[in-house]
Amino acid sequence: MALKDITLKSLPPSARPTVVMFLILIPAACSAIKLNCSQPNQPALLEALTPVFNLSSIRPVMNMTTCTNITTDFTIMDENTAPFVPYVYLYSNGLVHDAQPVRVVSSCNLDIYTFPFDVQNCTMTFGSYIHLAMDMKIFLGKTPEYITEYSKEVMTTMGEWELLDITTHKYNHSLNDSDYIDEISFHIRIRRRATLYVVNLLIPSCFLITVDLFSFLLPPQTVDRSTFKMTLILGYTVFLLIMNDLLPITGNTIPLINVFFSVCLALMVASLLETILITNLLCGSADFSPVPRWIQVLVLQILGRLICLPQKTKELRDSDMKQNAVVAQQKADDGFREEPAVENKALQELRSLGRDLQAIRLQVEQQLGGSQSLEEWIQVGFIIDRLLFGLYILFISVSFFTIIIIWVNSYS
């Protein structure tokens, strides 16, 4: 028992739990094996444990207080080209060099908000889980510039990603006030090559939305316009289904390109509904009731001024009708004053003619009122059509400048 106490006291704190575990488990599992420890020190204990314990799990030092210095290198490789090195280099000054290339497959969260012009930042940290900094320290074997250039040569066959740079940072992960773990981190910055996605996704989508924009030049009263827009919606839906595999399916945020596609589809559907509304106004507005006052104020007066729509107000039409009626009445009075001699017969004829004119005037006023309502409904449909046309132009312009800004920022 005294031998065990002396041995455990000579070990560093990080190695004591491991030795205690083996001292407890060895008698239970291998009770028939007898261990002979020649001296009360660590080398004698390790030599006695050789038959039942693999010494490769212990740091290759004779004195556990000696710190093990590890230099690490990093290279991005698509395939496992790390060779097996069975050699250990021993130098005259006692330095031992043991190279162990290892391939590490890792993953990182992608920020795909600006897809396909996204730039990703991934971090890989290397350190020890069981050894503190007093037992094991990690150093960088090569400069970050050399690591970046060599990794770019290796990544020449990777078509989707372009390596920008690799930087390193060494820091200490503190466990408590006195103990800490030595770690080194590699920060990798890569950029997606957007040519494939621009050619297959953005350009066809911009072409389809531009064709839908020019469809506003078609006369809305014909069925060709609605049929044309319906065909565009069907084609755009098929296009999205075919190109769905090119879109990213994982990420913390929704990509802007998905929002762009959704808005394009929403505008196409809105333009089809607007075409149906205008066709209904143009073909059936004669049977509609007069335009409500709030529509006249909101659409004809406010929105109509935004698109500079010339319109003839109701007061102007009423003044024209009254002026025409006054002129007709004056002409009738003048004709009545010119022939006073034939008053009896002429007066009767003039009165009969006046009643006919009054009836005709009432019919004309009714027709003018109906044509005024029809004209107002047509103006409402025209204003809605121009507003949606302007919304198309605004959306295409904003989308174009947004793509340019994101593309410039990804290469800056």
C-alpha cells in the first residue's frame, strides 16, 4: 500500500485517474497475473504494467513532468491522400519526431442567405481532451500563407467552392484558475462559384418575369392576354420544379433567391387576376352601378395623379350639358320672337316641339350618365393596370441592383 501511495504521489494530476483506474480493474480482470514492481518510481511501474497494459496510450516521456510539444499542419483535401508513416525520427539532442497524418472529415453551419453569392466561414479547432497545457502544447508547423497556397493547389479540382484564405489563432481553453488546455484553431473562408446558379436559375427567371412585364402591352379586353399569362405561370412552375435540386435545403436562414422566386410567382398570379378584373370591367361595366365615392377619391383622384392620368371631372361634364341646354333654349326663344304673327298655330307647334326636345334631353342625360359611369369604371381598370405595370418595373429594378450589390460584396 505504501508503494502505491508513493507511486501515485510522483504522478502528475492529469495521469493519476488513469493509473488508479487500471490499478483497480487489473486485479479483478487479471487476478492470476502477478506484477513485480522493482522500484517505487514511475518507470518501474510502467515496466511492471507492460504485460497487461498498452504503453502507447501514455505520452512518450520518461518523466511525466516533461511537456510534450506537438506541431500540427493543416491542408484541405477532398480524398484521403494522407500516407501511412511507420517511421520515428530520433535526433542526437534527444528530440523525437513522429509524424502521424490523419484525415479529418468535419462540417460547419452554412449561412445561405446570399446564395449563390455566399461566403462561408468555417472553424476547425485542434486540442487535447485529456491532457492539460502543462502536459501537451500545440504549435503551428507551417505559416498560414503556405497552408493557404498549398490548399488552393489541392482544391483546383473542386468546382463549386473557391478557397479564399486560411488563418490561424492559438488560444487557451481555461478549465479553472490554474489549469487550461492548449488549442489551435484554423479559420477557413471559402466562396461559392455562382456561375452555374446564375446561368440556370437567375437568368431564366429574369427572362420569364420580363416577358410577363411586356405582356401588359397586349390589349386587356382580349382573351389572348389572360391565356398568355396563364401559360407563363405554368411554365414558371415547371421551371421551379426542375431546378429545385440546385437550391440549398439546409441552412439557418431562408435564401434571398427563394424569396425572389416566390415574389416572381406572386406577381405573375397577381397580373393574371388583374387581367381578369380589367376584362370584366371593360366587358360588363355598362351594367354596373355608378362608381362609389371612395373609389373615385382613392383611385381616380389620388392614384390617377400618381400615373398622370388625364380625366374629365363630373362638374365639367355637367357644365357642358347645361351650356348646351341654355344655347338650345335661346335658339328656341329667338325663333319664337321672330314670328309673332302666326302665334296660334306656331305656338302649338313650338310647344309640341319643346316637349319632344325635353324628352330627348332626358334620354340624352340618361345616356350621358351611363357613359360617364362606364368611362369611370374603364379609368379604374386602366389605373390598376398601370400601377401593377409600375410595380413590375420597380421589382425588377430592385432585384437587379440587389444582385449587383451582393455580387460585388462577395468579391470585395
